[in-house]
Amino acid sequence: MTKSTKSLQVLKERAILVAAYLGPQRGPDCLDELAALARSAGAIVVGQVRQRLRSIHPATYVGRGKAEDLAQRARQSNADIIIFDNDLSPAQIRELEEIIQRRVIDRSELILDIFASRARTKQAKLQVELAQLEYTYPRLTRMWSHLDSVAGPGGAVAAGRVGGIGTRGPGEQQLEIDRRLVSRRITELRQELERIDRRKLREIQGRKDMYKVCLVGYTNAGKSTLLNALTGASVVAEDRPFSTLDTRTRIWTPQKGIRILVSDTVGFIRDLPEQLVQSFKATLEEAITADLLLHVIDVSNANVLSQIEAVEKVLTDIGCGGKPVVKVLNKADTAVNTSTVEMLQTIYPEAVAISAKLRIGLDRLAQVVCQHYAGDRVILELTTTPADGRVLAYLQAHGHVVDQTYEQGLTHIKALLGRNQLPGLMQLRPLQLEVIEPTA
């Protein structure tokens, strides 16, 4: 390798961020999240523009005057790319690029690019490729300069020429060729992901006898850090959006005799592209089949309430709206966040305040999860033999023995037990078992 080759570096694109909105502004930090996403994608933010609109301009979204202003800003700051915090149509992107003379992308395309750079496993790479192609398909007309070339006739231009003898005919626009290729690849990816989905579903169904907890939350809320703190795992936890794309599942023992499967999922975000939600169906299956969801919330974020709302919307969209949820208020260890924690605990009295990084509040979280694991407590009266210690050991591990007497060679036990633990007790086959009444 030559000296000049060793000195090569990847140049970071210089980006101007744009947020256009109808009605009230989202707040002073409306572009903070987009800036974090842009930096995560490798860009240098050199400018931010906020624009309040009376109506969305059909051609440029922001109007020609603002587009020309963006062009001037791009020249002055030597920007390479304009990133909108809005979803733009293909026609709007094409018109903006013509006016600004810079590449223009929207929020969804930026998120897709970040996902592509984070994908490591085969499943994640296929999911991202499918999402990108589904996003790209209606935008093909603006992506390559050769799309107006015509393939087929002998006089075709070089970009569109397919061949000579045997290929002459009425011709076909290169755009149609590209669309057919993309459509074929989308079909192939869907078929391969369906096979992965079936294998994933079999894996999940194989865990049906274990209690399953799934960590969900806004991206960068601290889910991976919490997984490490609870299970002793060594999952990479980074302070950047979407550091985790693949589901990780570990065993957690919150109390003696209780083994729980804990899964960490891909982070959610406001306006998560629909293509990603559909493509990551197998990954999100962990949340769909979980017995309990731990909604990890970053209380240090200024937009914490809108982040909670965004997560709840995604959970509803994927069919988890009715599942039991425990809100976990992460990063609650600093005095700056105390007022936010108090406000959230007023809104959500069942919420548990923790610091996953400092391992504060994890005992309380374990207690709450174990209460959900047990379910409503019931009073039991049962009979077993003194030689069968399994029943008594199970009750001591999962419940509370209230009374124990011996008569005519048999052991009579009165105990409190979670309703969800009854099936496990039944498998031990006590001689007699009666559920007296539920209790609070």
C-alpha cells in the first residue's frame, strides 16, 4: 500500500437540516433529534433552518422562495446535502434538487441509511435492503441519469443499448427495466424473510413455557444498558441512535427459582418509516409474543412526553396495545432529572425510576416484574405426602406457605401463590388441590 493510499480518509458530508411544520412549532429542540441522526449517519451539521408553513407547497414542500434561500445557504456554507425532517414526495425532492443544486433527502431516507450502516446479521441486512427497495421503488425516476434512455433499437444511446442482432424491437425505457429488477428483488427478499420469520416464530414458540419480558422504548433510551445490568450480558451499548438492530435474548433470575427471558429490541422513533416496521416484523415479534413489556424511558430528554407517545403509537400499530406494560424511568440518578421523574410518576404511578448505568433501582424493578410474573395471588389448600418435597419446595420458591400440618401420614398445606404459577404446581401432581379465593 502506498503512502498516499494510507492517508485516504472518508470525507464527511456537510449537511443543512430543515424542519418545516404546519401550526405550532414542535419546540426549540425540534431539530435536535434530526441532528443526532445526521451525525450518526456520518454527516457534519453546518446549518439548521426552521420554517413555519401556512400550507404545504405541492412542488417544493416549502415554496420556491425558501428553496432558493436554501440554495444560497448551501453555497455559503459549502454544504453537500440538505436533510428535511419531513417526508417528501419524489417530485418534491426532484424539484428541490434542481433549485438548490445539492442532494436532498428526507427523514425516512436518512433513517434507512443509518439502519443500513448498522446491520450486521444476515437477517438485519435483508430487512434493511427490503425497506430501502420499497422506499426506492416509487422514486426510481430521480435516481439515475440514464432513465430516459431507450433500450432495444439499434440506434439506442450507449447508456440504454442492450445489444445488436436479436435485440432490436420497439424498445423499452430503462426505467421499466430498473423497476422490473427492483420488483423481482423485493419478491426474493420477502420470500427469504418469510423463511426467516418462520424459523424465528418456531424459536419463540419453543420458549412458550418460560415467562418472556421484552424491552421496548425510544431509540437511545438505554435498553441495551438495562439488558446488561439485569442479565450480566455484554451487549454493545452506545450513545447513538439505533445502535441495536438485532434482537438479543438473555436469561434473567430476578429472584431465586424464577427464570425469565429478557429480549432487547430495535429502538422506536417518531415517524418511523412504515417500510422498516414491516421489514422488521420478525424482530418485533419478540414484543408481540412477550408476557410483559418494559417501556424504557429516557427522562433526561427534553421531549420525553412526545417520545412516550411515539413508542405507544408503534406498539399499537404492531398489535401490542393491550399488553401489560411497566414504564421504566431510566437515567433518574441526577438532580436535573428529579422534577421530570416526579412529573412522570404522577402521570404513571406504577412507573419505576432507575439508573441502568449505575444499577440504581433494579431491585425495585425486579420486585415489580416478579409481581407480574406471579399474577393475582390466590389462597390454596392442598395435600401431599411428606416424601414428596417438590410441592413444598415449589410453594416456598414461588409463593408463601401460611400453614403446614401433618395428619395420617399426609401433609396439609395452606399457601399463597400467584395464579400464573398454578400450572407449574399442577405438573407436580399434589394429591389434592383447592383454590379457595383470590386476594388482593
